[in-house]
Amino acid sequence: MDYGFVKKTNLKFDRALKKIEEELQKEGFKVLTRIDVQAKFKEKLNIDFPKYVILGACNPKLAHSAISAEWDIGLLLPCNVIAYERGSEVWIGVMRPTAAMAVVKNESLRGLAAEVEAKLKLVFDCI
């Protein structure tokens, strides 16, 4: 997959989410949004769906640098991190900011995207 890193983890779902948040915090990220897809599908569509959570993570310092370089970059923020269950397995994933930034023509954001991606990859590797 070109737009993210995804893998199966041996952690239970709730523990995986907690570990993701702990590791994000170590890298300077805050979770700004938490979308419980399972609950929303049940509420809005009356569909039973496995556990699936999307976290919107933001490193304020790096976000400030990105927005200062390109005001419209907020359309690609925050960085999404996911956790979901498929059968009895728990999967986690983080987006690749370098892939998201490939559509942006502002060269000054390339290095910043690589920096954010390196931090997200550290989070990913710790889970």
C-alpha cells in the first residue's frame, strides 16, 4: 500500500488504541479527533460493523510549520491513524504524509512531510 503502513498486532483492540495514543504522545502528537466508525455505522445506518476507530493526530509544532508554508494544507490534516478488528485479529495503520503531500506543489513541505512520516513510523514500529 502506497498511502500508509498497516500491520496486524498481537494486542487486544482497546490496548492497541491506548498504546497508539501513548506512542503518539511520545512523538509530540495530540489526538484531536476520535471517530468510532462501528458506533457511527450503527447509529446512522443501523449496520453492525466490527470495531474500527480513526484517530486524527496532530503534532502542533509541525502543523504550524506546514500551515505557515501553505495555508490550504489544512485540507490534508490531521494525520490519520487507524485500529480495527477483522475476525479475531487487530490491525493498526498510520498514514504516509509523504504520499499525501505528493499532490502538493510546494517543495518546502517535502522535508516536513518526511519528518512527520518518520515520527509516525516510530509510533507504528512500537506497536
